[in-house]
Amino acid sequence: MMAQKETPRPVPQPDAAQNKTKRPVESISESRRLVSALPRLRSAPQVVYQHQLRGLEDWHHWHQHPRIYPVEALTEKDSGVGFHKPDDLGLWSPADFREDEHGNRARRNNNVDSVSFLVFDVDEGELCRKEILDVLSGLRASLMPSFNFSNATPKYRIVLDISRRISAEEFTRIMPLASTILEGQGIAPDPAALDAARLFYDSAIPDCNEHLWFADLTKGEPLDVDEILAIAPPAPPERVFEESSTPLFQSVLGILLSEAGMIRIDKGDRAEIICPFDDEHTTGQTGTALWPPQVGSDIGGISCPHTHCDGRTAFDYLSRFPQAAIDAARATLKATDL
């Protein structure tokens, strides 16, 4: 992944073909922008930035004005439900990342310095907008539609304010518990979108659903993180791979996934991918990762948070590819034993 560099964020200009809505420009000069090469399935690199956060109202003010995309400029998903997000749609993160000795900020979980908000994507569930606002009424939160929100498929983004910035270790304790609390109230956050370094798309919506757009800001109190930490379980042990000298995409699974166009985002130490068992998922299609091979193996590793993939090994994922493709990958690597 290309090194991320901090540059001034320019005032966005409306694009007649793709962007009908001009965002407000207040406080934009005080924001930061990270420029990174993040390959997607069908696109060129995208812009990633970190907003210079000055509270939830500042964030809400910036994101309450969505980019409006003409339907004819979008590509439908294979499922027929919704559209693929546009190639030029920006990405943002609620986390602040440490700089290395060269002044670059690598967007990785183990490089998160602090997190300013808790962000939840809600793609499934039976609660309507009013019911979700009722659940959030005692908290300070922003509620907006996701890109593919419609009356038939209501999808939401919840940005929850917290009483102070939290460390990466505190995040790993607070986020699962906060997600469980919301789930107990009928709000089911996407379990694949709960990591500290997660990227989120800018607010946007197809023009066919522009009339459905809303941006709610509740007037409650920020979530008291110290109260949550007092009852939260210890952070789970970090998953550690003993890496071999084989690069990420020069493993058998890396080659197979690359050639199949199943790499979503190269994250440096891992890659977000389309799960080979994606057709069996019932709670979303994100969160699956390709990892470097362990010492003594050149296959590579895959981790998937979805229930149907619980307990699956690298060989299970390998079995989803034709033997001819596996043989070709082995020949590329000049491996003698899988």
C-alpha cells in the first residue's frame, strides 16, 4: 500500500456529471487529508482523509450534506439490491493514526493512536428511523442513511459521541459491548465493521432516493467511556501471525484471490477480501481478511467474522478454487507441497 501523506484538504468542487450537492466549506481548512492508494475491485485509488474532529456537531455538519449520484452513473450489485459505491466517493476514519519516522500514517489496527467516535453500520433489522432515534434519545449521536438506503432496504449509519478519546486497547473493549447493548435494543450493527482502523464512505445517496435523505442529531449525553470500561471484559488477545518471508500476495491464496478479482483493499499487513464462502453469509459481505503465510507454509491465511465461516481453515478456503487454478498458483510460487 502506498504511504499515506498528510496534505491540506481542498474545498470540494461540484461535478456536473456525478455530484449535484455542494457541501458547506466551514472549517474545511482545519481538516487533514490522508492520500492513499486503496485498490478496489473496479476502481482507481481513492482518497482517504481524517477529519480534524472538533466534536460530533462538527462531524455532523460536514456529513449531513450527501453527494447525490445519478442512477445512470452507478453499477448495480450482482444481488440486484442496491448499487456499488462510486469510484470517486471519499473515505474517512474516526481514528487517529501514529506517524512513522518519515511522517507517514499507516492505517492499521495496531497503529491506531486514538478513536474519537463509535461508528456503526446497520444493514439489517426491523427498527425504523423513529424507533432507532428513540433508542438513541439519551445519547448524543448522529443518524443518517447508508448509501443504499431505501424504503424496501433501510440501512443506517450511527455515529455515537463518546466522553473522551479512547485508545486502541480501550476501543477493543468498548466497541463489542456497545454493539451488544445496541443489539439488545433491536439495533443490529454489522459485525464486520467494528475494527478500530475501519474506513467509512462519505455520505452519499443515488438520486432516485434523494428524497429519502435525512440527518438527525440527538441531544443526549456522550457515552461515558469510563462507565463502560468498568463493566467491559478485558480486551481479547491480539491475533498474531508468525510471518514467513513470502509477501502477502505471493501466497497461494493471495494469487488465487488476486486473479479472481476478490481483493477489496490492500491494508499493508493484510488485505480485505471477498470471502470465498460469500454466498453463505447472511449478515453482510465485509470483514474477511487475507493474511500473510505462517512460517513453513506458503498458502496464506484467511479470517472471516461471519458465523458460517467459524472454524474454517486455509484448506477449506482453498477448496473453493478449481484445482487447475491451485496448480497454476503452485507453479507460480514453485512450491512443492501445499
